[in-house]
Amino acid sequence: MPEPAKTALYDCRDNPVPAGAEVWTLTTRDGITLRGARWPSAVSRHRGTVCLLHGRAEFIEKYYEVIHDLQARGFEVATVDWRGQGGSQRLLSNPRRGHVDDFFDYELDLDAFLAKVESACRPPYFALGHSTGGAVLLRAARRLHGRIRRMVLTSPLVDFGPLPLPPALIGPLSGTLSYMGLGTLFVPGGKVTDIYQIPFEDNLLTSDPDRYARTQTVVAARPDLALGAPTIGWLYAACQTVSLFKRTDFPPTVNVPTLILTAGGDKVVSVRAQEELALCLRGGGHLFVAGSKHELMMERDVFRNQFWAVFDAYVPGSDADREAKRPTVVVKAANG
């Protein structure tokens, strides 16, 4: 049987829970139990609420530093673990298989989460999504106008990075295997081993050894939070979402001003696809950070400080203008 949700937040000396945490247990329309949490602002001036949405295989504990930074800026913070990962309900008997049948299921998670946010947190509401979280926000943007003021997406999964097979084969092959009943198996070559057991020197996520080691420490203490490789079904669902983003009629559906931040050294998701989509959006902008790996919010300070500078400029909180301009901004950072 799939494992149930685990609601407690893990606290350790090197990664303490930010002050004021309120843990939520949420239930989606299709009966999946999710772990969410809320934090108050750490200053007297209220600027709104940031909805923080993670990437695949991530979990709330990984984002304590980001949550603390947002609190210090005057924001309430709300976040949630996607179904099948972190402290939310796992979908398969093997809890290390990162699975979902369709990315629309993540939209069901988002619906349950935003309903709670709107009842428990003060407006205005902003969204900060990373990788898969960015893809879910892009998919759902057609329904978020009037609810989310602005979105900031770091390294969103608009398309895949380098793959062992030609991209044109990945979708049909994973789809065929899924229809054959093999969708819940790991992708070929995928392992149960969590991704944070990869040595720092070989990781594709960050060039910051201390932040990478911090996440490894959390996973070593709470291995139930971790995931291994995605399943064939997850890959097929991701391929369908990538195909959606490539349609010429997709960009007009993103009717929330959206800023896309692209990590120039990203090998997980496609840099070019992010740039091309950003240029087609009606409102928002694009920031290119040369040299950064996939996880801008977990990167070295030379990259991370650039992220916060543009975030502060684009999300001024309750003083935000109603409309955002859409310049493309190129920021080149030193690699040292």
C-alpha cells in the first residue's frame, strides 16, 4: 500500500524550522493527502503572501533558508509538498518511485493549496515556483488571473535538458510503455537511490557545496522525504506538458505577469526553451544568469544575490503596480 502523508516538519541544528510555522494537512478533490505549511512575516510591514512551489523530488525542509529570506522581506510564506514526494502521500507501494499519471494531478494539488492559502493568508498573493513547480504554474495560469498577482519561475520545466535519446522518441516511447502497464516502473536506468546521494562533484543542481551538503544532511536524517528516479509514467506526463508549452496558442493563456529566471549552466531543463517562451509571454520578463546551475535559490551567493535583487524589483508586495513591463534582462555573473 502507498505510504500516508507525514505532517511533521523536520528540525535540525544546521537547518532549523523558521519561526512561526503552522503545518497544514490538505486533501485534494481526488482524495490525496498533502503536507503544507505557513509562516508569518518576520517584520511589522505586511507585503502579501508568497506561495512557494517546489520542483520534482523536493520537500519543504529544503526551502527553510528561502522561507526565512521571504519572511525577512515582509511576506507570509505558504508552501506544499506535491503528491508523491516530501511529506505528502506517496502514490505507489515503493515510496521512492517519483510518479504521477498526468501533470493535471498537480493542478489538483495546487487547487487544494490555494483554497487554503486564500482562507488562511493575507493578500495580495504571489507565486514563486521552481522547475516542475514552474511548469505546474504555467499550466494553471489560465485559471489564476485575479488570484495570483505575479509569478516568478526559476528554471521552469518548459522542456528537458540533454537526454540519452532523441526528444522526438522520448514521448512516444514512454507513452507506449505506459499504455502497456509499465508506467509505474522507474525510467530505464533509474534507481531507488535518492538524487542527493550523487557526489557534489557530479551533481547538476548547484555549485554551492555547503547548501548541497545541507540538503544531504536532511535526507540522511529523514530518508522518507527523498525520491529516486522518476517513473516512465511521470516522464510521459512531463512530455505531454512540454508538448503543451510548444503549442503556438499556449503563451496567450498565461495571463498572470510572469518573470522567468534562467540558469545559464542548467543541464536539467532546456535554457533555450525558457528563453523562447519568455519572449512570447504578454506580461513579465526574463532574466538570464550566466554560470548558475539548475537551482538558483540554492546556488552560491554570487548567483543567489542576483535572484533576490530581481525578485525584490519584480515583487514589491502590496505596493506592486497592476501591470508589469516585459523587458528581457541579461545578467552575466562571474563563475568564480
